[in-house]
Amino acid sequence: QVQLVESGGGLVQAGGSLRLSCAASGLTFSTYVMGWFRQAPGKERAFVAAISWRTVTTYYADSVKGRFTISRDNAKNTVYLQMNSLKPEDTAVYYCAADPRLRSDNEYQYWGQGTQVTVSS
């Protein structure tokens, strides 16, 4: 059974930083593309970032470029999202996802349960 478990969310002031982690189990981690998505209240879930199988390629939403960094440690079956210069509009539930293909849509095969990130002004 595939499990993706996010952690690291919380409350932070604008301009601060957080690092999200997503631990994966039940799949051959190194063969999956990993992505981060977020869903703000009243909005649809949106792509944030993705990283290819061996960290060769990364993609970011325009809204987070230059502030967020996605990385992965295949030895630890974990993907990270380092979030700097946080803004109140970054407030959302953040989800990690896994898929065999590099993509930015919502059709990832596996999803975590989400972790709340709240940025106060």
C-alpha cells in the first residue's frame, strides 16, 4: 500500500520560512516523479513544484519561483519543499503527490493527506 505522509507545516509570519517533508512508502520511490500542490480555502488545488526521478529536472509555478525549492533524497524516500519569503497568499493545505510521469496537472497517481501552512501578515 502506497503512503505519502507530509510534515513540517505550521504557522509562520510573512517573510519567514518553512520546510515541508513528504515520506513515501510502498513504492519504488526513485522511479516516481514527486510533486507538491496546494489548496487554499475556496480555491482549486494548484500545482506548486515537481521534481524528476533523479533530480535532473524541476518545475515551479510562477507564483513560487525564486522562493520555493523542491528537492528529494532517494535514499530516504523523501521529497522536500523549502519555502522562503513566505507570503500570506501562500496559506493553503500543501499536498505531495507521486506519479510515473513528469507533469503539472492534478492527475498524479498517489496523494498524501496534506499539511496546513498558514502565513500571517
